[in-house]
Amino acid sequence: MRQPLSRTSAVLGIAALIVLLVLVPVRAQGTKDIVDIAVAAGSFKTLVAAVQAANLVDVLKRPGPLTVLAPTDEAFAKIPKADLDALMKDKVKLAAVLQYHVLAGNVSAADLKMMKDFGTVQGQRIQISSAGTALKINNATVVKSDVSASNGVIHVIDTVLLPK
């Protein structure tokens, strides 16, 4: 026969539930992962091709959370064609460049604005600056921020970031 919970136990149980709901952040994220969002957007064809060429699709489909600084097709177009073609063929260098665009964790634009730099998955640090509503990552400008995905967040940038 089950013993009824004492009033104290019930109150403690409810208090624990409230603490979990308040203190444990609930990620309000979309239903598509980072790769699916990039494919659906249609403005990241070069990025998606690069991720496929570097065999990083599975990495960007993992549960995460990850933050991706996603260069648009126009950003990739700033790289001379011969240089971009060479990069796409060099899987090791391509993977390093792409990993330089990935941050571990779910890092919002507001979080980035409070920082001067941040470590990338590639290992090097990106430089961050902001003035008003503008947010810059190295020499790139964030043109759209906080695109929610099921496994993290995407910040769209106008320039491809190149590690040193």
C-alpha cells in the first residue's frame, strides 16, 4: 500500500519542479537543423556545397547546440574563383575554414555583443566588435542574426572568415 506524500514532500517536489522550469533554460528552437535551414534558404548554396565537400554534414546535423556564422553565396563570391576552387578541392583546409565559422554552444547576437573575442571549433579565436545594432565578426558584418535551428543558431554574415 502506497503511503501518501507528506505535505512537506509535496511542497519540496513542486519547488524542485519550479526551480527546474525557471533555472534550466528552455531552447526555443526551430524544427529544422542548421543544414536543413541553410538548404531551404537558397542563399547558402556555396556553403552547403563546401560542407558536403568537407564531409561535415553529419557534424552540423548533430544535436548541438552549435552556433554557425553562415556566409552567403555573395560572401563566397568575394573570393577569387581560382582561390575558391582550390579551397573546395583541399578538404583539410576547407574543413578548417568551415570549422572557423562554428562556435560551440548556442551563442546569441546579444551574447556576442558583450564579448571581444570567442573561440571557434577550429581552435582559433574570432574578433568581435559592435556599435549600435551593428555586429562585426573579424571583417564580416552580421546581416541577419539569431536564426533558430533545432540544434543551435545561425548568424548570417557577408564575408567568409579565413583563419590565420
